[in-house]
Amino acid sequence: MQNQKTFWPYGILISLFLIVLACIITIFVASKAPVYEDNFYFDSYQNVELNYNEIQKNQKTFDENFKLSIKDKESFMHKKNQVYYINEGQNELRVSVDNLRNFDLNKLQIQALLSRPHTSENDKKLQAIIDGSDLVFNFNIKEKGVWQLLVKITQDKNSIGFFKFFLQTK
């Protein structure tokens, strides 16, 4: 009988050890990462979850009355999203409001937030200026990278629109 030693039992033990180690590292890294809370609807996720159908109904009513688009900005497509270029420093962004039913734009309540997609540290509330049929946002970008402009427009309690515009510094 030959007395050969094989490596495969050690290979199995080492593989099991590496799998357990990878699971422990994954749990450790995941517990240190911050929880990402989307503020697209300008509310907590609990309220959005409870009222999601009503929010969608209000959005549909708003979309029947208005259509928003960014004017005169160079852009590109990225993963089905239109991304608009902005400059580092002072920016003016014009959002065209197509008024489909001739409502008074001055009666709209507008909330706007300039945010980074991955953190809420740099969030800035913006004031919208109504210039004819445009919403004008003036803001200062101090960091290069990806930004998003979140806009909530309230016409009345049954017509509320939520919009997200993706921005990228040149």
C-alpha cells in the first residue's frame, strides 16, 4: 500500500474558511455603510410607501396639465436617463414648463433640492424664479461630479408633480 498524501481535504477546508471569512467581511462592510434614503418625493419612505398610489394619481393629474423639460443645455444619455452638463461654479438652469391647460404658473408652489445621488451632505434647497413659462434655478457647484435636481411642484392637493433631472459637471 502506498502512503500518498493528497491535498484535496486541505483545499476543501481552506475554501470553507475563505467563504466564511468573505461572509464576515461583507457583513462588516455593509454595517459600516450608511443607509441610502431617497428623497425624491420630499418625504420619508414610510409616508411614500403608505401613500404611493395617491402620489402616483397626483402625478398623473399634474402630467395632464404640465410638461417639464430643460432648455438649452448640452446633454447625453446614460442608462436611459438624460444627463445635462453644468459648470463648476455659478450655474443657471432653465426648466421649460409647457402649460397644457393655461393655468396660472405664479400660483404653483415649487420646492427644489440640489443633491448628490450618493449622499445628503451637500443638499441645497433652491429657490425657483418664474420667468414667463420657465422655472429658473441659480446655484453654485463647488465639487465636480454627478448631481441631481429634485423638483416638487404643487398645483393643488390633487395635482402634484415630482421630477428628477440628472446633472454632470464638465
